[in-house]
Amino acid sequence: MVTQTQTKEARVGLRLPRELKESWEQAAELEGRSLSDVIIASMTDTVADIIEKHRFLHISRSSVTQMLTDLENPPTPNDALRRAAKDYKEAIAEGEWIVRH
């Protein structure tokens, strides 16, 4: 969060409809704050919510159950998986770190 004592070194410029800017200015005036302060406060909350929402993987209970079942009882490897494992082992043995097909 930005505090009054922090140095403000970065700028953000944006274009927006005049009506939107006027409504932002009205909100700032009603709050007795600068337009910048209102925008920074609003965006800080919004950005924190967005980051928090994407910070964790949200999956359903049925997906977790299926994943655990597959880990405990993996399917039999098919030919493509066997080939990929063989290619990987050979690449590692030869000192290659990137396998390209």
C-alpha cells in the first residue's frame, strides 16, 4: 500500500471518456481527496483482489478425487509415453537439457 511518506517516482497515463473523468473528479471532491489519491486507493484494492484470486489454483472436489485416484492407480503407459521416456533418458545421458521433437 502506498503511504504519504513514500516517494512517488512512477507515472501512469491513460485516456478515458470525459464523462468518466468528471465522475472520478466528483468522487474525489466528495471525499475531499485528490483525484490521484482516489484512483490509487481504488486500484490498490482492486489489484490486491485480482492477485489474490489468481494466487491459488481453485479446483473442484471431484477433480481432486480424480487426480488422487490417477496417482494411486496410474494408467498403463502407451507407446507415445514409452517413446518420450526413452528419448528423455537418452537426452539426459548425453547431457542434453532440451529435448526437441
